[in-house]
Amino acid sequence: MTKTIKSAVCLLLCSLATPNSARAETDEEALRQLPKTYCDAWAKHDGQALAQMMAEDVDFVNVGALWLHGRSAFEKYHSRLLSGRFRESSLTLMDTAVRFLRPDLAVVHWSWKIHGDKDYDGSPRQERFGLLVMLAEKRNGKWLVILAQNTNSGPKKAPEGEDITPPISVLITPPK
């Protein structure tokens, strides 16, 4: 009888562990999809589609340190940007890392490159690289970005960090 109970408990524990593991994998896949969705919306130059992945109360800081608070401000800014100086731009996802802080809260780091955008005076800009950090929260079964910081890569790696390798690939200068 005791052996049967131990077997039943073991079987029950194993069955409970599997859904959580499968759910974690599904959540990680959904989080890894966020940068892809962002790049897909960017390719269509669609600020509204970009905004759909943002929480209503998102705080988003762009590469120029402009702090956008709320989905409507994010959408308004990106719709203007993507129909203006960035209408011919192409954003490419390079690498992604996901770190869970809680089962419903995760950090998504992703590196990117962009080309085809223009400066304020209309002159073409050189291809550049950067890192976008997103804090995503699962709300009503959907992962939404609640906080993000976008950063351009610097012109070269600082000597203080030459021997430090980041968890994902972040190019400082274009490959030759």
C-alpha cells in the first residue's frame, strides 16, 4: 500500500511539473516573439501595430532619450517617425535573450541593426546598431511591454570593457 501511495504521489508530482515546464517554454517563445513582432511592424512602417505590443501604461525611452509615457504617446510618436524620416528604414533583429523575474514578468534584451533612415535635415544616416531592453508582463494571458529603453551602440568598445562579453551579440561597428 505504501509503495502504491509513493508511486501515485510521484506520478502526480511529475504530471504537475510538466505543464509548468511546457508553460515556461511557451512563455519564453512568446517573449522571443516580441522583437520579431516589433521588427515586422517596423517593416510595414506601422506605428499602430507597434503599439499593440505595448501595455496601456508603457514607459518607453527611445535612443534619443525621449520618454514616451502610455501607449497613445508611443503610437503617435512611432506613427510620425515611420511615416517621416524612417519611412524607408529597415530594422533587423540580430539576437535575443530572455530572463524571467517572475512567471509573469520578464526582461527581453534584443540587439538590432537599422539602415535606410534619414537625419533631421533629410540626409541619409549610416547603418547603426543598438540594444533594446524590454520589461514584459503577462496580463490576461498576453505578454505586453510595460517598460523599454532603446540604446544606440557606441562608435567603439570602451577599453574598460574589451574583455567583457555580453550575453547576446551587440555589434559596435558594422562588420567589414
